[in-house]
Amino acid sequence: QTQPQLALTPLAVAFVPSKRLLNLMNRQHLHLPNPFYDSTVQQGKMQNDIRPTLVNWCSSLSQEFQFNTETVFLSVNFLDRYLSSTKVVRIQQLYLLASSCVYLAAKFGEELKEPCISDVSALSMFGSSIKDVKRMEAKVLKELKWELTPVSPQSILSELLSSIGELFPTVLKDKITN
Amino acid sequence: MNATQRLTSVTLSVSDTPSNFIGTCRPVDDFEKVGRVGEGTYGIVYKAIDKSNQKTVALKRMRMEREADGLPLSALREISLLRRLSHTNIVRVMEVCVGQDLADFGLARQFSVPPCPMTPKVVTLWYRAPEILLGERLYTEASDMWSAGCIFGELLKNAPLLPGKVEPHQFELIIALLGNPTERIWPSFRDLPLANLFRFDTPKMQQQYSTIKQVLSSSNGAAAASPQALELVQDLLVYDPKRRLDTRGALRHSYFRREGPNPCIPSAIRLRFDSRSGGGGGGIFGGGSSAGSGNLRGGGAIANLRKKLEGEQQQGQDFRRKIRRVDRDEDFDLPVGARPFRQFDLDEK
């Protein structure tokens, strides 16, 4: 009786990427922020630690609403892309922008937890009203040209993992039977 | 704030490339409405003329009255996904006008595998698959195939196939058309979240046989569907999503293979210039329609046109051959060992 050889490493498997993965990879360079927006668009007026703070804010808001990690990636992409095209000076506006980006990302990406605008407004750092959030939402959409489908590292990773998952049982079976 | 001020409108055009999409929030007065094309769950679509260049566009006015939550989620997804798509058969978003005044992709979403839970409140009721009606959250592309079946049936019948008013009514109509679901034909349906909300034991819900043949045999001036067409509808309107025809299977269906006219590129579609009035013979939907044939009678112009069409039919056949080649080869665009990575090009954007 021969033992099936299971000493395969994942890398030894001839990995044929799925169409979805190829699609993501072909689109990954689209809808990226300008990496130098801090010095160009914002003219160096942003405080050093403000971006990490805003990203944290996006992340903790998403956590509060129990959104997916994908939503966090999406909202940070929206935030950076907005800041790549429009100068924002006031800290209140920056927080409002971050909250609106999370709201927008959740509307686009969340399936089961639709965000509620009054919650977003209630959880805003500087007491933004519902009207403020709506106005900011429209502004963000306009600046992003309604292109809300960037490819996040997260989406590539999960696609990669799921296609490996799809691939593995059959490949292993083939190897064992041969 | 009055109602019209809260509407959003989207301009769609089938062929044009969007010129200056960004930020050009033109007032909706720049477009002259010519007529109403249709009405969906999410808004009304008008045919309109762009006053600046006299081009015909479609104008979709989104319903916003129920939305306290800013821009409706469905509009957001519809617009941003349509922005990404570029195909001659899919409308192109030209402009979005938000603030004052402003294709059914309202609940389109990015595709994911494995399927993740999604909201069951989707799709115009008439085209909603039974598993979604029963609250399935892990629905798949099979649900779209159901919708395709409903629309194909609608084309054959010349009237909506399942025009339900509310969810229970929708289910009654489905049962009246297809017979009631049983464990044998759809093993898991009683496990679906809302299965116990629908009462399957009422007389209305008891129907043993499918009546689809009678429904599509002759109605509303539409000619009787051919056996192959009927078979395709039946294969699409299967209760169990796992047994429903998928896209690949549908393309291989005998309706497209054994029954003329064969699939071809749009410019090579064979028009019938029959001098005999009325239908008869194989039209697109089996019975053929007489619409339009009356205007195109007689003269050498027709002969020329026919000559041209025959030339194009040759092209159509070549194209068909290509299609066949493509679906013999399951993963034709995935050569093993090909580099999946496109050169990362900073200059491109």
C-alpha cells in the first residue's frame, strides 16, 4: 500500500489565476491617489500626523458599525483620492471628510449593514449635521468622478486565497491518484 | 425643499464616449424630454434630446423621496458600476447631475467567489428569483439567470411573464406558471429563511403542473413560441438554483444552435423583407413578427439591401465559427504559464 504523497508545498502547484484575479490585477493601477498630494495639492499645510489619525478614525468608525475590512480600505482610498484633488485645511472638514468616506464606502460595499446617516452624523468628531454629511458625500462623489471601484490589497488577497482554496482539493486529488 | 429639487438625474447614452464627465453638473433644463421610455423601481427613464448638440440620450430620474440617507445606495452602485462597464449593449453614463434636477443596474454589485451574504431586497419583483423571495442571502448568478428567463419569456409573450404586485402575489404567479415547488424538484427550499412565511397549502399555492406551454403558446398578438424557445425558458425558470441553466449552458442551448436564425454580430442580423404580409416562417422568436416589413417593399433598393445583407451574413457566420471555437475551449483566455501581470505603468494615470 502506497502512502499518498502530501509533501506538496502551495508553491509547487501550478497556479492558474482565476479570471476574477486577473481582472483585479489588471485594474489595480486604476483609481490610485497621488502619492505626493501632501506637498502638492495640500501645499504642506497638513499636520504630520493628521493622515494616520484620519485613517485610524476611518478604521474605528468601521469597527463601531461592524463593517468589513474591505470598507476601511475603500474609505481610505476615497479619502486619499479626494485629498489628491482638493485642498482641505480645517480639521473639522477633514474629520467630516473621513466620516463621509466611510459612509460612502459602506453604502457601496456593505451588503447586510446599511449605514444610517444619522448614526454617522452622531458619531462625528465635531458634531457634523446630517446636512453636512450629505453635502460632503456629493462633493466626494464629484471629485472621485463616481469611480467607487478601486482594487484594494484586501480584495486581491481574499481572491487569491479563495482561488487557492478552489484549486487545492482537485490538485491534491490529481496528485494522489497519479 | 420641494420634491423636484431633491431628484437626481443621470444621462445615459448607448454609443457615445463620455466627454467631460467630471463636475459638469449641467442643469436638467439642458435636455428636452421627448417621451417616457419606461419606469422602474428606482426611477423613470425618459428619451431626451441634448439641446447643446441635438443628440438623443436617455435621461433617468432617480426617485429620492424615500431617501433620508443621502444618495440612495442603489443609485450609487448603479452609476459607479455603469461607469466601469464599456460595452455596446450596455448604456454608458454620460453625466450625473446631483443637487437640483438629474439601465437597470440598481443593485448590481461586484462579483465575489465564494459568495458572501447579500441583502435579499433586490431586483424588480417581477424578475426576482424564488430563492430570493424566500430570503436566501447566499444567492448566486443563478438568480440572474432566472431574471433572464423572465425577460426572455416576456419577449415571447409580449407581456410581463410574472407581474406580481407584492411578494406573496409574486409567489402565487410563479406557482401558477410552474406548479408548486416540491422537495423532489427543489430539495432545500423549506430550509430557506422565509419559507415558513409563505403558505404553500392554500388552494392558490396548489398547482401540480407547469402551464408555461399554454401561456407562451399564443397570447397578446405574439406568435406561438417554438419548441426550442419554450425549452430555453423552461430551463431558465427552474426552481432549484443549482439545477438552473447557467450562462455557458444557455449559450450552448439548442435554441441558439438548431433553430435559425443563428446568432451573429448585430450588423449581420437578417431582416425579413417578406412581401407576403404577416408572419409565418422562422423569425427571431420562432413565429416571426410582421412589424416593419410593410414599409420596405418593392424596388431595386431592396435588392441592393439584400445583397448587402447577404455579404454581412457571411461575416456573421465567421463570427459564429469564432464563438464555437471559443466555447469548445473552456478557458480560452487563460493560457497556462502566461504572465498574469500587466506592466505596472505609472504614466497611465
